[in-house]
Amino acid sequence: MRRARAARGGEWVRRLLGGAGLALMLATSPAAQEFSGLARLDPSESRVADTRRGLEIELALSQPVPWRVFTLDGPRRLVIDFAQVDWSGAEAAALLSGERATALRLGRGRPGWSRLVLDLSEPLGLLSAEMRSAASGAARLHAVLAPVTAEAFAAAAKPADPAGETLAAPQTSITADGPLVVAIDPGHGGVDPGACARGWSRPS
């Protein structure tokens, strides 16, 4: 019975992501790539907050830009990439409210891209995501997440950054009476530290 429920949960998430995936394909289509320059975030009109259904993200931008959104597991995170957004003046603490998202990080992703990372306190599936343009030239990204099972979240999450991220250089440790130890940093680049293990520090 439990396996059947998990399977149904995974199928539900895949159906939900089908609509969101279409929006993401449009966001990275040739028409979307015509947008150029740096968009600015308006912190006063942006928020990440709990709702009765789950979690809602509202980001007000000075102009539309190509974007994409995906989830990562271990730990659970939501990642939104933009090409490209200036985060100047934005404070994570001011944007974030509620308990379903425990932390928010803003910064650079891969070259030419800006990244927003949300740490999730529970498995949340992407219900919808879209960017709307206004007559003024501004844009607004709206995303809604809803609770799902841990199995469904893991099934929908990307195993790694689909852009082909550049990982940090491996760290090596050599001791006189032990073998060579190589630790690969599982971070996802930029503001997303990925998973961490005790006894290891990120290369400077």
C-alpha cells in the first residue's frame, strides 16, 4: 500500500511538472533569449512566504529574462536561475517568511547567470511557475509549491545541476602513514553549497 501511494505521488508530481516544464521551455526559447541586459529585483514587491497550500514565491523584476527552476535533494532545495538578475539591495531575511523555507541565498551561478536557492524544511513539489511581463516592461515571476511525499520529491529532483556545473577542485589529504584521500565537493556552485560532511572544509 505504501509503495502504491509513493508511486501515485510520483506520477502526480510528474504531471504537475509537465505544465511547469512547458513554461520553462518557453522561458529559454529563442524569443526569450532576445531579452538582454541586467534585470533588477524590486525587494519591496518580492516575497517567499508560506500559504495554506504550501509555499509561494513572488519576484518582481525590472524586465523579463530567461530563467529556469528545479529542485535538488539531499538536502532539499529549490533553485531558480536567471540570465541575469542584479540582487543589489535585496536581503534574504526580508524576503523570507514562514517555516517551509528555512534559508534563502542570492548570488551568482555559472557565468552569466544569477541564482536563488531556497532550503526547504519539507518535501514540496512545484505546482506552477511562470513569468509574466507588464506593459511597463517589468516582469514578475510567480511560483507555487505544494507538499508531496519524500519519495515523490526525490523522484522529481534533479540528480545534479542540469546546466553542467563546474565543481570545485577536489581536495586531497596526504599523511605519512595512510593512503591518498580524495574528497569531491558535492556543492552545486555559486550560492548553493550542496551537502557537507564533517571533517572537510571547502577549498578556498
